[in-house]
Amino acid sequence: VATQPPAALAAIERAARRAAAPLLISGEHWHATDEGGRMVYQDDDGLMDLPRPHLVGRHQFENAGAAIAAVKAAGFPADPAVIAEGLVKVEWPARMQRLTHGHLVDLLPKGAELWLDGGHNEGGGQVLAAAMADLEERSSRPLTMIVGMLTTKDPRGFLDHFTGLARMLIAVPVPAQKAAFEPEALAAIAAERGIPATTAPSIEAALQSLAGEIPPGRTLIAGSLYLAGQALAENGTPPR
């Protein structure tokens, strides 16, 4: 189990007791940390010095640690060389995925960054904002968000984490999804959170509105896995 809010951890512990299942908890039974750009995993069996996960975001260190702990708990071999290979080869479309080529990328000015993430809830917003803040610290660029979201989600909880980080939000519809926020409603919610917001009829139109950015900025498409799938399809880079 990776780090959890206290109430969530208590619920998991109760479920584990009912199932008579062993529970290995981050920070107690195992640790996975970023040490000088490397990942260090440690438990009662010792320490593994591993490459950093290929997936972007500080939270991916703990996600990788949870995977290693699960593999070991299930009794599978935990060869450090094999684990290292997995960490550098792992891909997860629409999870802090940088799009470097394709139709949508070509709509932005040369040198601009285009990122994609399917995050759509408060927890997703928290780790995604942290990852974008890390990028901002390493290379400062104005952040524009292109967001579409279903009405079954909580845009306020998601967007709160981007207040002061995103310079602008462009709300778009989620294609073929009836239970999606109207862009105007989503833009109003963003404005309530202190994020200047406007609307566009599509991802493509939103990106076209940024074509004249000087200097080139950083753009994040987020808020829905449906929207992320649409972005990958429009970009001509669907998951393999």
C-alpha cells in the first residue's frame, strides 16, 4: 500500500483484516525514494539502487515501490536487473505523457511543450500539479491547461491544485460524452478558483489559439481519460 490519507488507510487495514491478508505499507514495511536522480528501494531484505522510473512525476517513485513490494509479497523473483529494465522501459499513455510529434504538436509554435494526462479527480490533480510544478522549477514556462471533464467528477477539487500555477485554462467539450461539462460551466468553475479561463469547441481549436505564443509555453491537456484518448487519436499517436 502506497501512502494514503488516514481514513483511506484505516479502511484498507479493515479490509485486510477481514481477508486475513498481510499488509505492507509504504514508510513502514518498505521505502522508495528519489536519491540523486536514482530510485532507492528498501525493505527488510535490503536495499536496491535502481534507475528513476521512466514515468514522469515524483509520485511514480512510490508507485514503482508499491509494484516491487507487491511482486516480492506474491513470491515472484525480484531480480534488481529485471526491475531496473522495467523501470526504464515502462510506458503509460496519458499519464504525464509528453507528446513530441504528431498533428496536435504541429499546431503549437516550435519549442512549445505539449503534455497529456487523464487525471480527473482531486488526488490526480494534486500529483499532476506537483509534477507540473517540478517542470516549472527546472524550466520556467507559462502553463496553459486544456480541460474537459465529466459531470460525475469534481472539477473544483481537481483545479484547486493549479491555482497560482496555471496562467490560463481553455475549457473544451469531451466528444461523444453526454455526461460532460459544458465548456462555459467548466470555465466559470476555473475562474472561481482564480484561473483565467476561456472556451474552445475542440482540442485542435484550443491549440490553434496558442499558435502565436511568444515565448513558446507549456500546455497540458487533462481532466478526462476520454479526452486523453481523443487527443491521442487526433495527434495520430494512439497507444501501442
